[in-house]
Amino acid sequence: MNEADTDLPGLLQKAADNGVELVRFFIADACGNLRGKVSSLSSALPRFESGIGLVKGTMAMNMLDQLQTDTGLGAVGEVRMVPEPETFTILPYAEASASVFCRMEELDGRPWSHCPRAFLRRQVEEAEKLGFRVLAAYEPEFILGRESDGEFRPIDRGLCFSSESMHAADHFITAVVKALKAQGIELEQYYPELGAGQHELSISPAQPMLACDQYLLLKETVRALAQAQGLSVTFAPKRSASEPGNGAHLHLSLWTADGKENLFYGDAMSSPDGDMGLSQLALSFIAGVHQHLKALCALTCPSVNSYQRLKPSHWSSAFTAWGFENREAAIRVPSVYRGRRESSTNIELKCVDSTINPYLALGAVLACGLDGIHRKLSPPAPVAVDPAEMEADFDLCALSGLEPLPRSLNDALTELEADLFLMKSLGAELVNTYIIVKTSEVAAMQDDPPFAYSQHRQRY
Ligand code: GLU
Ligand code: MG
């Protein structure tokens, strides 16, 4: 994937030279699953203009493939999936396929109200109008294992960050990193995480649309290579009570339009040790996200299973707290690097997991951060302890704007419905469908065992 490389006939010729026969046209549905259709390479060129047809009902399907016709979307109505040429990527793990991410347009070419890319694009344009370039990165965790006798067994039981776990997953991780590189995706860091078989790969920050595309390609790559190596992988927010959850933390910073100056870096507030400094702009962005956090969870932690992870003492955040280098805070300001203090200043949203539609989640977070900037908000006091320890202290909670995050998907959807700003940003048609689809998942899983995972593991 190469932003500068949009010479379409050249791209397709290069693909043909590399043995590509098929092109996967992808959209991400309400639940973040990639769905689409496949064209032969030889007939792909005109499709870049005309697109490929897709029934509108696709965006009204929940993660169990149950179509929610009360959204008004069903058997009737068609859109076009129109490819974005700069996302064309030869898939190193597939037999002979490339993929391309698509926007969704009405038949007359207008953006479709339900298109997640169109929603994110609107938020990016809003940032650009204010003179900002946004950098973002998702940081997914996953559990790698083997299926035997119908049971999933993690690939290692090594310690967190341990060489033992690195060895156990070496063959797999090396293949993933090479495949990412072949797709133009640079690894930032890899390490074994706390749980059995849990690993984390982070990639370099990029502009929002690219960051979302790359996150989805990363997930695709991990899944495909696990399958190729006879392994099994899950990105489920919480696989079982005894294991740590899988997050997909979201890192963000705002830069000048030329990308030279990090506008989050400044001296409006310093960390207690004086090492990290945030600008007023960063504080306003944090305040905006903080104010909308409970509603945002409906988009950043959007599955029934998400709320098994979003609990105190999981380092996943459970309260509307922000703080410097605080891993229990929903908004963490990570420590900066000596020698590159300015460029490494960013914020991390921890209440995010891999059941997201990344375009909707990032677009929503961006909209809320920009809302904080528009309204020149200042955040409450940063939290320097585990927020669970403050819960009983009413005054401290008030000072830090501390409230519990939603405890269930249903609660999060109720928060979303009450957040008129976010509802309006998403647009009535998109958000109406989204809420119906997600509510249907709550209903479909209400009798499931607490994790709503084992029955639906193939979806994660
Ligand atoms: N696994 C934790 C989560 O679910 C995050 C651990 C960490 O990287 O701080 O968010
Ligand atoms: Mg981690």
C-alpha cells in the first residue's frame, strides 16, 4: 500500500507481473468485519470507476449475520463499492490475490450515509480545516494458540515480555512482520504480552484513513498466517475470566498541516515528574474525548464481549479518567522518548478493542477531540493513581471527573443515544442502523455464558 502510488494501470500491471489473479473489494461492516466481493484482475480496471454492487442490507447485519430489517435496509436497495486506488495491496499470504478498500456510494455517485470511510473522511476534513494533520495508530493484542480436540490452547505460557514466549511464537511473528513489510506496513514494536499466548504488534502511526486500513490489513495478515501455520488466533476482547483481555489501544496526535510540528507538545501542563509537557490544544482535545467517553465506548468497545474486558485492574480502563503514564486511565499520556520528546508526544485511548469498525471508532474519537478544541475545554484533574482507589472519595472523583465507564454494551448504547453531539456527527441514518445492529447482538447473546465468546469464537 503506497499513498503516492496511484498509477492505476501501472499498479494492476505490477500485480499481474506478481501473479495476481484476483482482487478483493472490501468494506468494513458495522462490526468491523471485512466483507466484499472479488473480481478477476483482468476485469478489475473498469471497476475502479464503476465499482461493484453490494446490497445495502450488508450494513444491517450483525456479527452473527442476522439481518436487521427494522433499520430500513434489507433485500431492496443497492450501493456501489468504489475502490480507493491508493489502498490497492498485493496480499503476500494469499494464493494470488490483491485487496482494495472501497467507499460506498449511492448509484448516482453520492457518498452513502452508512459509509464508515465517508464518516471518517468528514472528521479528517474538519481537522484539516483547522490546520491539523492527524496521526493515529491502533495497537492490537491477540492470543495465539492451537485448536486440539475442539479446544483452544495458547501457544505459550511464558512470562510477560519473556524470551520464552518470543521463541514460542518466533516462526509466526517473523512471517507476519515480513508479510506486513511486503504490504508497506512498518512494525513499530513487537512483544509477548501478559497472558498465555498473548502477543502485541504495533505499527507506525499514519494519517487516519491509512491507519485504519493498515490496522485491518494487520488483522487479516495475522489471521491468514495463523491459518497457514496450523495455528488459531483470537482478537476477542476477553477470552476467559482468568486471562488478560485483548485491547486495541488507539494512539493519536495533532500536527501542523506540513507534519513538521507536533501540536500536542507544549508547556500548558507537565507530568508530575516534569518530563512530559502538553499544549493547551492537547488538553482541550483530551477534555473533548473525556467528556464524551461513555458514549464513545459504544463505538470503541462495541461488542457484548467488550465489557468483560473493560473492568478495573485489567489495564484496559474502567473509569472516565485521564493521566500521565497511568495504565488504568482511559486516556493515558504515554511517557515521551529522550531525544524525541516532541515527536513522541501523543495520547492513548485504552478503552478500545478489536471488535471495532476502525473508521467509526477513530472518526468518533476525532470528532469528540475536535469538539473539545472548538469549545476550548479544559480537562478535569489528571489521575495519578489507580482510579478504582478513588471511587469512594466523592470530592476527588468530582475533581477528576471520574465516573465508571459503561458496564455493558447496552449501557454504552444508551450513553450514545444521550450524546447528541456524537449522534449528530455520525449522522441519523448511520447511527440509527448502528444502534439497531448492536442492540440485536445484545439480544442474541443475552442467554450466552458470561463471555459471549465460546459460542461465537469464529467471529473474533
Ligand atoms: N491487555 C490490556 C488491555 O486489555 C492492556 C495491557 C497494556 O498493554 O497496557 O487493554
Ligand atoms: Mg499491550
